[in-house]
Amino acid sequence: MVTTEREYVRSLRYIIDNYFPEMERADLPQDLRGKRSVIFGNLEKLVDFHSQYFLKELESCCNHPLRVSHCFLRH
């Protein structure tokens, strides 16, 4: 579960690092200009939550697997 969460955070960061800059290109089709938040929604908030809170809590449960359920219930 921890490995999957790490991969999820890594994938979200990949989108921010690689796709967000594409949305700023001068040759972006007119219909897509200014639509980053429409296309990607609250992606930055998801990255913050999963990397700063949820992943850290899951990692702290590595030696206590039964605590994982508390992470889900808390969030």
C-alpha cells in the first residue's frame, strides 16, 4: 500500500512537472488557453495532501499494519 501511494504521488508530480508547462505554451490551441484548472482540477491540492499527510501517515504504519485503517478513517 505504501509503495502504491508513493507511486501515486510520483505520478501526480509528473503531471505537474510535465503537463502544466505545456499549458503555458504560446502555440497552445485557443480552446485550451486558461483552462488548466478545468482540465486538471485540484491536482496541486491532491499532491499536497497525499505527499505531506497521507503518505507520511502510511509510512509511519509500516511496523504497525493495523494502524493503516486509522489513516483512512482520519482522512
